[in-house]
Amino acid sequence: MKKTSNSIVFGLFHRIRKSSAIKISFFLLFLTIVQVKAKSQDTLNSFLVEQKSYQLYQDKKWTELVSFGNKAVKQGYDYFYLKLRIGIACFEKKNYCLAEFHFKKALRFSSNDELTKEYLYYCYLYTGRTEDARMLSRQFGKELGSKIGTDKLSAIGFAMFEGGTKISDSTYYYDKSKKNESIFFNPATYFQLGLEHGIKKRVSVFHVLTYFNQKNFVGSLQQIQYYLKAGVPIKNNWLISPSFHYVNINFSSEITTTTTDTLWPPGMPHIQPPPGAPPLRTTTNTSVSTFKTNSNYFIGSLAVQKIVKNFTFSVGSTISNMSNKTQYINSASLYYSMLGNSKVVLGCTGYAHTIDNYKTTYISASPFIYIQPSNKIAVKLSYLSNVGNNIIEDNGYFVNNSPDLTKSRWSILVNFHASKSISLYATYQLENKQENIQQFNYRYNIIVAGIKIKL
């Protein structure tokens, strides 16, 4: 029997549908296998986490180890060796802030592990947290203490010496008493000695002795200061820093007085001589009187700091009686370590200050950026914007008791690590000032250089 054309078409269509159905079935089977495989890869188990994290550690694939370790922790696999390996991986990537976080987590599983403590110790050192490093070293065993050298650690952390000057660009003025041109502000002389040491590896103490001398159009100023600050680390990355600052000011001013006396002949009455009489002789007398004052002032400050991974938060309060005015200065700071170390740090400190018991409160701010392009060189750039009154900065350390207002200040600090124990540094500041009485603006160029020796 012959098939009609319709039956041929229908058969062909049926075979095509059957073939397509087979292909679709294979495609769906393939997708199922892929999904099952992917799901099996996403699903971890204890054996796989331990095996793979250890292998990544052995192969020194630090980036992969951090990624895989964090993934495992999110799925509930959190134990000592995994945290230790993630911490070491972060340490090798020079992210000491994050490495510290994982090492502390590891110590919760094994509080006496010496390797973890050693890594944590160097995390503190490489981020400038010497107080925390000292306190941690109290927990070291004899072998670890001997290996690192903390068993023979000197109580003295470092000694420093610096000196400098400040040079004004103010114009000359005519001094009527001296009858010549005199400058408003002569260059200043500045020296400072500093010493940092620890007490029982728990508290750090910083001593500073400062000498300052300058002459200006008002008189001569000699200033001696002593600064004392303690750093007390406590649990959970808290640091308390009380400080005390004593300032002694000796000020002297010379006042020149000129008088003219008439020499009257003996027996002649002291009246205006008649016309035609010989002129009377006169004499000019000049006397110099010295005005001196000696004043003592005191500054107290307290700052509290908290570190959370890459962030450092700090609040503080300072009170002083400089210039016989009670000044309150409240501050808040935020620092951010972009790379988890000291290579790039951004930060800003804000100040709220008053001298009239908060009837009037002024706001000042000081942002900065710290960059360490190499292990030898570090640079810090900062700026201060100030209004109202001069402020005391840095936990009571930097005292600005000039009667002239500092409106703003640009600063650059360059630090050079000559060796493991010796650092050389230099600071340049451009300070914009406003004279207190005549209200004219001028600038100071401040230059300071110093040496810091670790002992």
C-alpha cells in the first residue's frame, strides 16, 4: 500500500519530536549533574576543610587560604588550626590588623600556644602598639622569651632629642624708644629631651623636658616644660592614657623712659625768662626699667583608645589654666589603616574647646595622612584649622600658649630609619597667625629635627 503525502509528513514530524525530546532529556540530565557537582563543591566537611587549608598553607597560597578559610568559618567550621592558618596568611600579606583578629580567635581555642603568641607579638610591634606587645610578652614561656629577646628586654623603650627654631615673616616696625627699625618677632630657640620606659611590662611612661626661648617686640620669653604620660593597655584592645603637663614661664620686658630737665641758674626763679635773656640749658635723661614675671601653669588630660581591626577610635578631654584662663578641650579621633598596617593611614581629630565654661564653644579639626613607601622612609602630612582660641593638642602634649591666634597650620614630618635602633626625623610647619593687639596677620616657619634611639 502506498503512503500518502500526509502520512509521510506526519511520520517525519514524529521522528523530529522524538529526537528533540531525547536531546532535551540529555540537556536536563547534564544540568542536574552540574548542579549536583557545584553543590557538592559548595558543601564542605571537616576532612575537606582541614586537608585543603593545610595544603594551601603548605603551598603558601595566602590569598586563596584567606578566602577559603573565611568561607569555611561562615559554614561553621571554626577551630584552632584554621584560625591560625588564616592569621598567618594575613600576616604574610602584611595585613597585621586582620592577622591580629584571627590570632586572638585562635588563642581562644588554645590559650597557651606559643607560636600564635609570637605572631601576635609581632602584629603589635609592626603596628606601633608597644604597650600591647610588652604586656603580651608577660605570658611568654622561657623558650619563646629567649627566642624573641623579651627575657632581656630593657625597661627603657627609647630616648629622643630634638631641637629647632621658628622664624617669622613679619615686617619691621619703627621703635620710638630705640629710634630704629626693629622686627616684631626674633627667631626662637627650642630643645627637647624625651624618654620612654615600661613598668613591669604593663605600663609605659613617657617623660619629656622642653626648653623654649624667644624675644619679640614686647619682651623676652623663657619657657621650661615637663610632660608625663602613661599608657595603660587593658583587655579587648583598650588603652587608657592619662597625662600631666607643667609649664614654667619667665617673661621680662624693658621699658625705656626719656625725660628732659631744665638747668636753672642758682638763685633764679623757675619762671619763663624775659625776652633777650640767655636761653636756659637742658639735659636729657634716659632710664630703663625692667618688668619681670614668673608664672606656673598646669595641664591635665585623659584619653581612651579602642582598636577594632583597621580602625582606631579615641576620645579625650584636657583642662588647663594657661594664661590664668580655665580652658576645656574635648577631642575625638578616628584613624583608618587602609592596608591593615602602617603603610597608609588616614585620620582626623576634632576639637571642641571653650574658655568661658561652654557659653561659647569653638570647633577645630586636624586631618592627616601617613604614608610609608618603604621600610626606611615614612611621611606624615597634616593640617590644622582653628578658630576662637589656641588649643592644646595630642593628649596634652603640644601646648600653644602664644597670645597670638594660630588660624591654621600645615605640617610635614619625614622619618628615616637609619637602622633597627636609630631613627632620624625632621618636621616643617607653616603656621598662619594673627597678632593679638594690632590684629595683623603673619606667618611662622617652624623647623625641627631630631633623633630617636631604641634601647
